Amino acid sequence: MFDDALVIAILQIIAIDIILGGDNAIIIALACRNLPQRQKRLGILWGTAGAIILRVILVFFASTLLTIPSLKLIGGLCCYGSASSFWPRKMNSKKGRSSSPAA
């Protein structure tokens, strides 16, 4: 069903994602800081387990989606379109005013 290269790539992505997931620890700690000691331990345990399991499922889903032909191109074009909306609009060169009407 899966070749060895795909399995290795998925495992690498999962490992990197877990290593870089330090922000989850901060959020879980903030959510559990005011709980009693027993509930705090359970909250940290279930929060960490849930975050890791959800990440593994989402990475598997994303890597499966990336096997669809042309999906990377479509995603890249969507990212380009979204990023281009942040570029400044061209200013009107007459009298140094912007192209929008004055309020």
C-alpha cells in the first residue's frame, strides 16, 4: 500500500512536528495552572496525549493529500493569491496622494 520512502517521510514529519510542538506545552500549562494537583496531572496527561494523537492523524491526512497530482500547485497558487493581498497598492503619482479619495 505505502512504499518505504513515504513511510520514512511521514515518520520524519511526525518527529519534527512533535519536537516543534513546544507551544502546546505552554497552552496546556496555562490551561491547567489553577486546577487542583490531581486534576492538573490528568489535564496535562490528556492534553499532551490528545495533542500528539491529533498531530499524528493530521500529518497522515496531509501527507496523503499531497499525493494527489497538482494539489501542491493549487495550494501554492492559493498562498500566492493570499500573500499578494498584503502587498502595498501602487500610489497615485499625481501630487503624492494615494489613489483613494480623501475622507
